[in-house]
Amino acid sequence: MSHSPNARRPASGFRGTRLGELARRLHAETGVGYQKALGAVTAASAAGRLPERLDDDGVDLALRHLLGQETAVWAPGLLGSSWPVYYRPLLASLPGQRTERGRLALARATAAPRPDGLWLTESGYYSTEYLELELGARRSNVSRMALGTDRDVLSWLLTRFDTIGDRLHYELGALYPGRAELPVDEAVSLTENGRLGPAEEILLNTVARQPWDIDAYAHLGLLALMRHDQAHDPAVPPPPAAQKGAWLQEALSWFEAGVAVGEAQLPNAFTGLLPKDNGPNSWFYRAVGGLAHTLWRLGRYNGAEQALIALLYLNPLDDYGARDILPLVRTCSPWRYVKSPY
């Protein structure tokens, strides 16, 4: 499905209506409270610091300005965020406050022995031959797409592939070298059989023993999302709205923990690729992708966009589907259930 950049919401001729919408979005991203957000929006408008035209694109630009984000390269109809020069750590750049669980996980991990390290590797996934075939197929696909945000996003992503050949390939350090069966595997098996409680117990024990295990944090987040999403099954009695919100906050905290631990293994100003064909890299993608999906569910579209771009920066060929979710997030489409690749 294709979206026009200006078809997110009906245009309103009342600036006050759009200021209220902007305040709601600012509150969603930061959690400061609607009244405080409205005060900041009203003050910025009175001072002439917001776009004169508050259509959908103007509201988007105004939100980025209020969040203190780079807006110099922003243009209506195009993806709002610039392609990073280097990896931007999400736990330092996302709007709003980080969760306590994410902070504690990082503190516990840095106090424990670190994994083997970040290793240079070679990935056939990014070989010249494979890239030529894959990019040719994607260009052909984009050329047949209707005009709209879907095409804008994919066209923008294709322009980023020119620099891939200059970037080195890395893999995150292995926690369990030589082991065929990993601690998380049993929890995954239990989850597939609907035994979420025993699976959760195994994962909690795993992060207690090994605070660098990104995948255990990610799967704890996925369990919380599963409980949230099952509440949308018409065959299941609906839980209280507060419970659904609590599951989302729990998922957010576990994914933040996994992302924090993964980002701690990356050097400052990291410019490398993390190809998909290494286990720990996939663990990190599962945590970042889960974070993006949770932020989308929470209506934090700006934060979800940043998380998706982080995934695309580290793995531009994107076998995890970030490019498919990005147009929905970019157009502020409300969350709906989709099969998650994470």
C-alpha cells in the first residue's frame, strides 16, 4: 500500500488544532505531560520558531525542532532524517527518558567480564556480486511503484548503497563460543508451545547469570509484546487497558536493556556494517527492531523512525524488514498487527 506524503491526516485550516496535535505528539515522544507540551508549543509559536504553514509536513518539522533534532536537511515529501555519518547510539539520542531497566542492565553488564570483542569479518551477503544482483532487483521494483511515501523511502535507501563498499564488516563478540545449544533456545521452544511463564523464567535466569546476553533481553521484550498483541485476538477476553499499556512499557524496558548492552560493544563514531550472518549481530537487530516496533505501538513515531534508520545504517540490505515499516511510521499510521521478523 502506498501513502502520499500529505495524506497522513486531513488538513486543518485551524492553526490551534494543529498546535494541539503537535503538543500531543511532543508528549507522546517525551512523556512530559500534555499541558507542559502544549505550553512549549504555544511559546514556540508565539516566538515565531515554528513553520508558518502547519500542514502535516509542517507539524513534522516543528516536532523535530522542538525535540532539538537536526532539521537543516529536512524537506517535505522526503524522509525527514538524514542518513547518519556514523552510528547514532539510540540510548543517547531517542526522545524521552530511558527506562530504569535499561540503565540497570548496562550497569550490570559493564561490571561483568565483557564478551570476546568486536571482530573484523567478511560477509558474502555484502560481496560485490551479491550486491549487484540485489540492487538491480530493488531498482527495478522501485521503478514500478506508484508515487508516494513507500517509493520515497525505498528510493532514498537505494541512494545510500554507494558507500557500502567502503565500510568494514564486523561481528559482535560471541558469548558462548563453540556451543551448539544456547540458553535462549529452550525459552524459544517453550514460547512456540505457548508456555510463556516457564520461558520467561529461563530468560530472567539467563540475564541474571550473563548480563551481556542481548538475545535474552530481546526475547523478554518479545514475550511482553506477545502478551500485548494476544489481547487483540477477538477469541481472547480483553484485559484492562492499563494492563495492555503495562505490557508495552515492559517490552520497551527489555528492548532498551538489550540495545544498551549491544551499543556498549560498539566504539564511538562506529561506521562499520554488522552483517546478518552472525548470531550476536542478529541478537542486536532483534533488540533494535523490537524497540522500533514497541515505539510504533506507543505512537512514538519519531523514535520508531530513528530506531529503523539505525537498523538500516548497520545493515542496509535489511533482511529484517525495517524498510517496510518505515513508510508506515513516517506517515504516522497507527500501529496494526503485522508479523514481526524479529
